[in-house]
Amino acid sequence: MNKAQQFHDMTDEELTAKVGSMKNELFNLRFQQTTGQLKNPLAIRTIKKDIARVLTILNERGRAKK
């Protein structure tokens, strides 16, 4: 099961909470990058894409409700 499918299976409330936690993780990764402690620089790109996936799903669901 891919990430997008996992996100589609979650409820709106779970997705909203997931976005918040991922944004917090992105902040921490950027902080680690600035201080030179980031071990995997691709983690920033990955988390940004995951945030975009979740926001896209939430947007699609919002349009479907109207």
C-alpha cells in the first residue's frame, strides 16, 4: 500500500492532525539542517511531498462536499 492510499483511508480529522505533526517535523528538520546536524537531507523533500499529498486529499474532499 502506497502513502497516498494510506492517506486516503484516514479521516479528515486524522489528516488535519497529520499535517500539523508533519509541519512540526519539517520545522525540526530545517533546524537540524541549519545547525549542521541533519543526517538525511532528502528527508526534507520527502516530508514536503507528504504534506502536499495530505493537503491535496483534504482539498479534494472539501470540493466533493460542495
